[in-house]
Amino acid sequence: QVQLVESGGGLVQPGGSLRLSCETSGSIIGFNAMGWYRQAPGKQRELVAVMSSTGITDYADFVKGRFTISRDNSKKTVHLQMNSLKPEDTAVYYCMLDFPWRIDWGKGTLVTVSS
């Protein structure tokens, strides 16, 4: 029901930074949380960062201190600032919107961390 479109992915060197954005279209009234997952080839999708509707954030251990999730005041756009990127951060990053009744996903944006 809600369209999620990610942007900001690309190629970056180790230690570099990228800022991902996820724009939503449609009503997000009643959502529990917005967040980011990632999936590398041959690996399962894993939680990266999440922010509740009240602004509480949580992060996977492997990104704590490096990534920051944020959202616009309208709550229609969520961002992921990624600093000190490592090769193991290479993955397709997916935006996620969690409702009490369903979870919506974006199509993903590829982040490649390589020299």
C-alpha cells in the first residue's frame, strides 16, 4: 500500500560515507517503525537500523557508532547516514516500514564498499 523508494547507494571506498534516503508515497498513519535492512548475495536479510514512530532508535551491533538513522519532520522520508564504511557493509539496502498489520519494503539500493 505504501510505496518506498530508496536512493543514495553507490560505490565508495573503505572509510568513506554514504547517505541513503527512503521516500514514502501514501499514508503512513499508524506505523510502528521505519528502518533499514540489508542483504548481501548468499546471505539473509538483516536489520541495520530502526526508528520507532516516537523517535526511539536501535541499531545492529555491526553498525553502532558508524550509522545513524533519521527521518524528516513529516515522517515521510527516512535516512541512513553511513560513515566509516567497511567492505563487509557491501549489500543491497532496503527501506522498511512496519505497521501493526503489515510490513512494507522498498526495492533496495546497492551499496558497494571497495578500493
